[in-house]
Amino acid sequence: MTPISYENTPDELKLLHEVNRPPKNIGLSKTVDQVSTPSTSIQLMSKKRRAVVAVVSTLFSYLTLLGLHDLLSPRPPPEEYAEQGRWIASSHSWLDRKACSWFGVCGAAHWRSRVRIGANTEREDQLVLHDTDYSHAAWTEGKSNPDDWSDDERVLREIPGYVFDYAPLVHLYSEEKFWPCDIAEHLLHVTPHLNYTPIQARSESLNLTNLGKLNEWNKGRFVYLQSDDNVEERPDWLAGEKNIPNKPSDLGQQGEEDNNAENEWDGKVPGEFLDDAARREGWYEAGEGSTHDQGGDRHSSHTEKLPVPTDTVEGEELVDDLHVRTFREGPQKRTRGGRSDAPAVLVVVDKGHGIIDAFWFYFYSFNLGNVVFNVRFGNHVGDWEHSLVRFQHGKPKAVFFSEHNFGEAYSYDAVEKIGERPVIYSATGTHAMYATAGTHPYVLPWGILHDETDRGPLWDPLLNSHSYTYNYTTDTLRSSNATPHAPTEWFYFAGHWGDKFYPLEDSRQYRFAGQYHYVNGPLGPRFKNLGRKKVCQGRSTDPCVIKNWIGGLQMAKRWVGVGEGEGEAPE
């Protein structure tokens, strides 16, 4: 049988070539095809290139944050590892648990790109008025009776007049969402929890005189004042909008001359660094320092086994230490700042040899964390910030500004002033305190993480404050002769002034590169190292550079110290 051949003859191939040849009059189409094909290829390549860049950028950002987290964060103790395991296990999603364990991306299933920031307008005005009236009365319910004071007792409660003469003024951010708040009102909207378990019915109200009783629960160490409301719904009490400082009646007296003086001031004082001069003058270090359990590093036999305030990625914690002129009638001086319904707290500590430290504490019910690569970290309920003015024989020498878990110190002469009073700038959301208006990078390079301050409403804490004297060696707080009926029990509360960092199962929570969206509420003023030897926060062995100038490109020294953790709030 003859095989079939599938090869074409030369004539057949020629015929096929003629049939498939394109017409000669389609030059325009040929030109279009030649142009469109490369254009489409370029578009596809551009899309692929952008996708690759996005993936690489995201991966680089993640590795950068993760590396910095590993570099800057101490290795957690075994009990914290155990809690992290329980935290991850709280998620109901298997994929979420594995992504969290393997890649450190936790809560991706319920990440939110934006959350409403504003007040809850549905809240009844009557309740707001009730809160205000109650909180004002709560500050006069102290048990101390001035009629019973001996002469020696009165001396212990006296606050020198110069402390008030040099009281700081605070510029709040002009577009702030979370304003100063009253701790008495704050207590009306929280329920104490032992970790995540309520230990008191919501119907039982907390107040400034019974708050210290919560220390009966494991000495208060794991007690958290958890919000009764969903903080992401922004209830009015959380935002504190009613506490925006009013416009001072004597604003017109500031005058054009004062404004020009502020603009020309450069914050530079000629001479040596102040810490060198301070050592010679005898005020660089003063007192004995606070004990470990109050944020210092002084050893004491009765506190060696007590937990110490420490910053962790979950927020402030009490961690086991394994190693470890007289003011009489109220302020009379005229001021240019406005009054806020949220009172400040003044704690005056006598360090001996003519050295007086005046701590001014400012409370906010919510701290809004900052954003890195469009991801917000560090929100928390409750926020304590503070500034410190150190005096020697009645003369102001230095000012300390708390910033997150560190801070900066300057000579009194260098800081901006209105009259004799230092000016502080409070950052939006985080309420960190700075000496100038502008952008303030911290922790991460290239300004990736930064605070912002400006000349917003000027708050004069002196117009509404409650003052105390404190003996840090005996841990004794006394209401001062200026506010003799101010309660003291709240000061000894050893727990957290906000929620415990939310579990992974909570739709409000996530963790990325070791950083949480919501962290623990902070500890109170008692744990801010009030007995510190130097004006800087941290251990007495840490360096404390006191700048004689403000501004410029050079960044001032930061102190990462025990017991700081001023906190941040929800988005």
C-alpha cells in the first residue's frame, strides 16, 4: 500500500503564500498595529513594575519595623510569652492565628482603614451636666481637715509661691480630637476589671476617695479601668470637647509687642551645656531617688520583691523586678491663658538643700496613637502626661517635658516663656509635650513616626488645679494649703487608668511588626519617678543632658526609662 504524503508541492506552497498575503492598501492598519502593540506591552510592564514595587515596599516596611522592634524592645519574660500565646489563641480564625504566629501580622481579618473621629452627638445633655457637677464636687471630698493641722503639719503642706509664679502654660493642638479631661468624671464611665474579668458591678460607682480600695485585688497590679462604652464610637466624655480652654478675658493685653518677641525668640542661650554648670551649682542631682516600685532605681529592703513599672509592647505594666514665698489664697496673678474645666494636678516634692521639684500632671481620657505607613499604633484609654520645673532656692533652673516613654530637658532660660512662665506644646492625639511648635520625629528614622504641635488654644492649668506635697521617702501625699480638701486616695491606685490591650478576637485590635493598635492604659502619677535625682526621667545612672538651646536640626537627647509610658489613644 502506497503511503499518503502530506508534503505540498512547490506550486501549492506558492498558491498558499499568495492567498495569505495581506492587501497592499493596508499600510495605515500596519502602522496602527505596530504602535498599539508596543503601547500595550509598556502598560502591562508598568502595571507589573508598580505591583512589584508595592510588594517590595510593603515587605521592606514590615522588615524595617520588625527589625527596629527587635532592636529597641527588650526580650519579654517567660510570663509575657505565655500571655502572648493566650492572646493569639483568642482569635477565632485559624488563618489569623497562623499569620500572627508565623509572620507577625495579627488581626488582618478585621483591619480598618478609617474609624470615625468625633463626638457622640446622641448622648443626653443632662447626663453631661451631671458629670460636670459631680466631678467638681468630688475634688472637695478629701478627709483632711485644715482645722486639725498642727503648725508642723501646715509647714509640710505649704507650697512656695514661686511654684505658681513659674507654672507652665500649655498650647494644645488646634485640631485636637481628644482634649484634657477630669479624672473624677473619667471614673464615672469605667468599670474595674481584673485583666479581662469585671470585679465590680457597673452600678457601683468609683470615685476619688474609694479608688485606692481596688489595690485589694492583688495589690492593684492587674486592675484595669475599662471603658463602659465602645471607645471607637467616640462618646463625649472620651473626647473632652467641653474642656477646651476658654478665651482669656485679658487676651487683648498680650499686645503686638509680645507676639513679635515670640517670633524673634530663637531659644539659644550663650554658654556651656547646663548640666555642667548644674553640677557645680549643686542642683543637677538632688534627693535620694524613687524606689523601684515607683519608677526609680533606689534599693529598699521592703520593696525589693515588688513589681516595677515597665514599658512593654502591650503598654505600661507592673513587672516583677528580677534584679533589681508661701501660697495661701489661690493664684492672683493675671494670665493670658484660658481656663479648662479639666483640672491639672500639681505635686510638689522637696528634695532638700533648697531644691524643689514641681510636677504638673495633665490627664486625657483617650490617647490617639500615631500612624506609620497608614497603620495606626498605640491607641489606649487614659493618658497621663507631665512636665517638671526644678527650682533651687526659689529660682527656676530647668524644665522637663515628658514625651511618650522618654523626654527632653532644657534650661529655664532656653525655653519659650510668656512673662516668666514656660510654654509647653502638646502634640495632637498623643499629647506628648514639646518645647516648640512643629513636627517632632521620634524612635523611627526619616520622620516616619512623628508628633505635631502648633499654637492652638493656650491652656493655663493654674486657673483650675489641685495641688499636693509629696514625701517620696515615706510615700506620703498631702493635700496642700492651697487646696486643703483635695482627696488623696486616688493617688495610691496601683492599677491602670484604662483598658487592658484588647484580645486578638476583638475586631478593634491588630498587631503588626510587634506593635499593637490598642495598648494598655497607663499607670498613675505615683509611678513616674517623683523622687528622681535628675530632672530627666529614667534611672539615676542614665545621662541627663540639659540643653541650653531649643530648635535647629540637631535632636535633643532622649531617655528611655523605667516607669514612663505616658501612653497613646484609639483611632
